[in-house]
Amino acid sequence: MKLWDKDGKMPAEVEAFLSGEDAFLDQKLVPFDCKASIAHAHMLKKIGVLSEKEGAQLVEGLQEIIKLHTEGKFHVKQADEDCHTAIEAYLIQKYGETGKKIHTARSRNDQVLTALRLYEKDAIHQVQALILTLKDCLLQLSKTYGYIEIPGYTHMQKAMPTIVKVWLGSFVSSFEDTLKVFHLADELVDQSPLGTGAGFGIPVFDIDREMTAKAMGFSSVLENPLYAQMSRGKIEATLMHALTQILFDLNKLSTDLLLFSMAEFGYVLLPSEFCTGSSIMPQKKNPDVLELVRASYHVVLGEEMKIKGIISNLMSGYNRDLQLTKGPMMQAIEITLGCLKSLCLLLPKITINEGTCKKAMSGELYATEEAYELVKKYPPIAFVLKPIHELPAAFLRDLAVNHDEELVRLDVL
Ligand code: ARG
């Protein structure tokens, strides 16, 4: 039964079209919607809408649903439309009229916002923890291999010498900035929309929004009820931006690892157990994990664009279009968690081949260093800015004798 059931039967195809992927996606929202409903039930009891007994029954029923969900035994069916209806239907079936009372002073519109924000808060915390783990993996690798010299590249050409610690450290620094973006996304998500109703507040009942916000673990209450609706998709877009920031870091890290593990470079050795084989080329050790991580950035960018597109041009207030932001958001979170978890397992297993790194440190990498030595030796000459014919003869002689190769390079420095 729907919460809004009207006369007449909707054709099954249309019903399926309306619920779309919700029956499947909302499965993930079940524990969060129950958590919100438990806070709501306690509040309704406090303001006298529910008796002590009724409140206790509803909380017990909701805890039962959480348990069933954990055991894989609570299913949102397409006919339920979404998890909010499925959960209320369970309570009504079990407690009759008392079950119906859980919907007092709330709408599915503030319910879906609340469940989504709780889901997102949980996801942000998981992602933040995994980024910190990955950062530790990089620091650990740096401890072991940090002082090995490797070529630094510009334009994909050997440029100047660097060390593993600087290379890996660049990702550590990038993660630190990315974590700041997640912190901001978390701050935006961390406001309770419960009690904003359909978008225009709750009339008649003197609800306690601070109480429910606190019980659910939100730091504050989202005051403007219409903004609560407007924030759907906008908040997700910010979260998606944070997700693309970490996936950008991982895309770059994967790209470096893919190149550096090619036989032609050989600086990095990938663990065989993370590589796949080929059905026809027995010599192959394919780095599929890194390739999928690299591509995931683009997939999530696409999901971000979907959300930003769906939420534009909508009149203020709830519009059903918003339902379609749920899939891209959840998909993006799942992909990001998958990438982070896989890299947290793979990174501690990579090794750096000191021998190949040493071999790669060819003479041209030191050209700048040698040029600077010359500048030191001929202090009055800011030769990098001067045409070669203006340089003093002694200086040129020195260059010609000791720095034949670099002579060509100096005029382009
Ligand atoms: N599944 C819906 C969504 O995600 C729930 C809210 C439905 N509200 C409504 N007024 N039809 O948006």
C-alpha cells in the first residue's frame, strides 16, 4: 500500500516507471531511514503524540527492521515505491493504528532528505578514513624507499633529479587538500532536514527539531524548510566534487604507477596477486586494478554532471526529478569506496626497484644543476637571460670544455 493511495489502480508499467531504481537503491537507505524514524518516534512521544507504550512499540519495530536488513531479510518491493513506504507498511502491518502514527508531523520529502544525509554522512566518514589509511601507506612506502633517486619529468621528458619521497609526498599533500574539501562537504551535509515537512514546515504540532537532530548525530538543524528541498542535489553536487577530487588524486597516482611499472621504466614492481593474466599471451601481468581506478575518475565526473543537470531549472519546492539524483550519488560513492579499498590493499605490496631507478639517472637530469654551478662560478652573469654571443669568453670556454652538451641547452633555459 502507498502512503498516498488514491482511487483507481495505476497501471503496473507506470508504477514501475515511477519507482524506477528506487526499490533497489533504497535498500541501502533502510537503516538510515529507521534511525531517523527512531529519533522521530522519541520526539513524538515527548510532545505527547505517542503514548509511552506506542513509542516503545514503534522503536522496537524499527530496530527489528534494522536487524532484518542486516540479515538481508528486509526487502523494499517495487510496489512499495521506496523504503519510506516499505518501513511504514511494516510498522502498520505489525502495530495497526499505532504504526500509522509514525507519519505524524513529517512528509516523505523531509524523510528522504534525512535518510540521504545520514547515508552521505556515513559515506563521507568511510571515505575520509580510507584516505587517511592510503596516506599512511604512502608514508610507509616513503620510509622504505624515500631516498632512492628517480628522474623527475616535465612534458613527459626527463627534467631534473628527484627522490621517491618527493614523488609520493606530492600525493600525501594532495590528499591533505582533498580532505579539506571533504570536511566542507561534511559540514554541509551535517544539518538536519527532519521537521521541514514537505518544504513548508509542520503546522499544528510543536515538534522539537533540535531533539531529533541531536539524536541522529547532526550538528545543527537546517532552518529554512524550502531551502531543505532546494538543497537536495546541491549538497550531493558538493559531495560529488569532493569524490572527484580524491578520484583525481587516484587517477594521477594510478597513471604514474602504470607507467613506472612498465618494463620500459621498471621503477615500480606491482604485486602479481593484484594483476591479471591474458588468455593468449602467457607473459602478460596486467595492471587492471590501476586501470579501473584511473577510469573511475571519468565515470564519477559523469555522475556529478548528471546530478548538476537534473537539479537545474526546477521550480523551488520538491520535484520528482530529484529522485533521479539518488542513483548517481550512490554509484559515485560505491565506486570511490571500491577504488580506495583496492588501493589500500595494493599499495603496501608494491616495491621500488633501486637498480632500475639508478640506471635511469642519466646525465641530462643534472644539466640545470651544472648550469647553476656555472652561475655561481661567474656571479655577475645572469646568463639564462642573455644571448650566448653576449657572454664573456672565459665563461664560454669553460662551457665548451666541460659542458659540451649543455651548451645547446643553455640558450633555451
Ligand atoms: N522516492 C522519492 C524521492 O526519492 C521519495 C519522495 C517522494 N515524495 C513525493 N512527494 N513524491 O524523491
